Amino acid sequence: MDLLRNSTFKYTLRAHLPSAIQAGCAALVLLLLVCGGSAQAQVTRYLNDGNKLYGQQRYKEATEDYAKAVAKNPTYTPGLFNLGNSLYQEKKYDSSRKVMEATAKTSNDKGSKAAANYNIGNTYMSQQKWEDAINAYKHTLRNNPQDADAKYNLSYAEEMMKKQQNQDKNKKDNKDKQDKNKNKDKDKDKDKDKDKKDQGQPDKDKQDDKNKEDQQQQQSQPSKLSQQQAEQLLNALQQEEKKLQDKMKKEKGVPVKMQKDW
């Protein structure tokens, strides 16, 4: 009965069974020999079946057997641990992490706590959540300071986080630069529009001045009479003169010589 553990973040696998659990498993085997057919016997069968499927990389089927084992005994550390691993292999990182967190809480063995936190760190690494991965590996090393894989992955996560921070900073700097250039272009466009407006204003002023001058010239020039108006005016003058002559004849009785018509 193996307690599986993911290895370094180089995507290799290795079996890992802390010594305290090994002793517990040996005692469990003896107990099962005496109490055959018990509920724990079913848990062991599901766990062994799951381990065979896991070894064949049939992770979905392995997950089903591990889940059955955990359903029979929710606090059984090997069942929880291996269920978390099979979920990890299915790339169900959030689900795997929840199971591993439960494993770390229910286990009283430092080796199991270290292994569970190590795999929690690996789920975060797979999702590129570097800071969370760093915290998980630190928990691993508190329980197992000699864990070389945890040290390696911790260093790797710290390096990746620095790289990510630098990339984010560069993106922000580039965005700020682009925004600044856009504002400059907008200012240039505004200046161009202003220059065009200023250039068009003198022509408009000139046109307005010309229109005023033409209007003044038209007002200063005497209005010309049409031929019909001139004839009407001449007739009116002749009528006035005739009236004046008639009046003078009546007053003096002296004939007045009429001028010839125009």
C-alpha cells in the first residue's frame, strides 16, 4: 500500500511513505487478517485498486477508487493523500489542493504534513501562483527541513515570481509610455487644428472687409433712374409747369409762351 507523492517540479513521480505510516500500515495488515470483511478491509481494497490504476496512469479511474476509500473513512490519511495526487494528475488543481489541505489538517505526522504541503505547492506552481507556492513550500520545510525537493521548488518559485514582477513592471512602464505618446499626439492634433483655424481667420476677415467696402461704395453712389422713371418725372415736371403757366395767365391776363416739349 503506497502513499504517492509528486516529485520536484520537473514533472517526475516517486513513491513516498513516511516511516510512521509504514508502521501503521503493518499494524493495519495484521488487524485485517483478524477482522476480515470489516469496513476497513473495503477501504484497503479500494486503496490498492486505486494504486494499481494510478500506476497504469488511469488517473480518472484511480480517483474513483480513492474517493470510495475516503467515503468509507474520511480521516484515512493514505486515502486522502492519494486522492489528492490522482486529482493533480487529472489537472484538477483546485480540487487536489482542497484534498491535500484536508490531509495536512487530519494528519498528526510531520512527514505527512510536509508531503501534503509539498503537493499543495505543486498545485500552485502548475497554476503559476508563485507567491502561494512559496508559502506552501515553506510549510513543507518547517515540518521537514531536509526536504531537498521542497528547497529546489521554493527557489524556483521565488525566481519565477521575480521574473513575473519584472514583466509586470515592464508592461506597466510600456503602457505608461504609450499613454504619454497618445497624449502628445492629441496635443499635436489640437495645435494643428488651431493653426488651421488661425490661418483661415485672416481670409475671412479680408472677405468681410471687402463685403463692407462694396456695401459702402453702393451706398455712396447715386441711384440711377430707369427710363420709365425718368419719363414719369419729366411728365410730372411738365404738368407742374403747365399749372404754373395757367395760374399766371389768370392772374395777369398776359399770354405766356410755352416752351417746347422735350
